[in-house]
Amino acid sequence: MSVHQTVSVCPMCGSGAQHNRFTAVPDFVFGATDERWSIDQCDRCESLFLANRPDKSLIGRYYERYYTHENEAETPAISGISIQSGMAKKLANSWRNHKYGSRRPSLGIAGVVMALVFPPLRGWIEAECRYLPDKASPNQALRVLDVGYGDGRFLKFAKEIGHGAAGLEIDPKAVEQARAEGLDVHQGDIETALSIWGAGYFDYITMSHVIEHVYDPCGVIATASKLLKPGGRLWVECPNPKARGVDYYGARWRDLDPPRHLCIPSLEALRACAAENGFTLERRHHRPFVPFEVYPFSARASGRTARTGYFKAAVAEVIGLFHPKRQEWLTLTFRKVTTVD
């Protein structure tokens, strides 16, 4: 059996027209392998994808050092911002409590005022909450499914504010930990959800940095459509293949993350795939501060200092306000408008 699969067509749009973007890229994020990876770009939809991706039966070996296996105190080493620091956590909780009705330790009204007068802060907090509707009363509670829930942080929050929250995760360690914390979780991929809950069960499905990890991204979106009720929403977040960071750091842009990121879809590809499965793009969100998470690591991986990464992040943050197509991540809410057989 071959260790690698040669990918000759774009996993998003099926086009065979592609060109090589990066060659011999190491696993510079987690160091799970000494292998080298080739990354192509589709000429039609501009998605990035591994041209020599791991065989599906072997992909688990590349996740042995993945961040979902670490505790929360260790996770921020991968990013430039620690949202786990006490003050930042309480500040974020102030707006969560105000908008969503949670009851977490906070800075009280002072934190709410800070969020009101500084919109990027408010935008960051609401993005972390995945734009769930405000305060859920019993008759407003949604059935929420988080696909690839990782450390379960979002699941805990959705449950806390009154929604019916369920999760799917491939990683057995993450499933074991979440069940120990009383969360409704199941091991498996999104197809597993159909056998557990059936079609048309959920109101809201979230996929935070999941779509770039799967072998059949459009198949995942198709299954999400089946799981949602008419009018239900699909929230997707993933790296942007047109991000300014790709130009800055090339083969050391952190969100390339080979070999775990199999395909990084473009906005155009995601929108087309979603439309084929009964969705319309309801909103493209601006998630603030992402360059500050991505650039310092990318700078160090490129042999530069983290300080240069922070400087470029500040520039990119401002540019992203005026050129959203170059923002680091795609943060999208789709609404199901039709049922596709």
C-alpha cells in the first residue's frame, strides 16, 4: 500500500488544471514526520491542496502531537495570543454574559463598556461564540452540532447558555475527555451523525477549522445540509488560501500545516459547493486579530523573530479591514434554503 496518494484534481471543484505552489515543505508546525510535502493550487477556484497527501488509513499518525492532545495551558504556545490569561478571559466573559446570558467570572459592566467602545474586541468575542443567537430561552433553544469539537470549549459554552449541544470528534482521547465532563459527544465523522440523529435534526452546525482536514470537503458540506432543518445554519471557519500571510511567509505560513491541512478551500469554492447543496451565503464575518495568532509563529518558522511577525500582523490587520479577500481566515455563515436529494 502506498503511503501517499497523488492528487491530480482539485478536491473542491474537481478541476484538473493546477500548478505547484510549494515544494518539499516539512511538517514545520508539529514535527510529526520528516516527510516532505508538495502543495498545489487550483487554477480554477484557487484552493490550495496537498498533491501528495497521506493515505487515509495512515492519517492518524500525523495527529499524535496535535494540539487537541494538549491541555489548555499548553495550547497558546501555538498562537500569538493567549485567551486563557485571567484578565483576557474575564474581559471576554463580560460580553459573553451580557449578550448570551452566561454566568462566568467577569469584569462586570466595565468589561461590557470596553467591548462596546472597542468593536474589534466585541467582534473577536462573538467569533469565538460562533455567532450563536443571543440569550437562549427554553423556547429558543437550538439543536447545535459541533463537528470536530477539539477541546470542547465551544460545546460547553453552547450548553451553558441553554442550547442542546452535541459534538463529533475523530480523536478518541478528545471523546473520552469530553464525556468525562458530561458533554454529549460521539466518536466518528459527520456521516456518523446521520446514523445517530437522522436527517433534518439540527438547527445550527459549526465546523471550526475542520473542512481543511477532510478528504472530501464537499461531501462533508452535503452531509451537513442533510442534517440541518430548512432554514438551519452552517458556520464554517478555515484558513484563506488568498491570505496576505501566504505572500509574506510562503511555504512557512503556519496555516499551510502539512500534512494535516489536506485542502484549504477558497471562498469561491466554498460558496459554489454550498450552493450545490442547498445553501446560500448569509454572511461573511470579519474575525479580528487573527494575524497576531498566525504571523509570529510563521516568522519564527521562517528564521525571523516573532517581533517581525507582530509588526506585519498589525499592518495586515488594518489592510484586512479594507481588503477582506486577503484576511487570514474565512469565517462564514450559510443558511439552508433548499433541500437537495
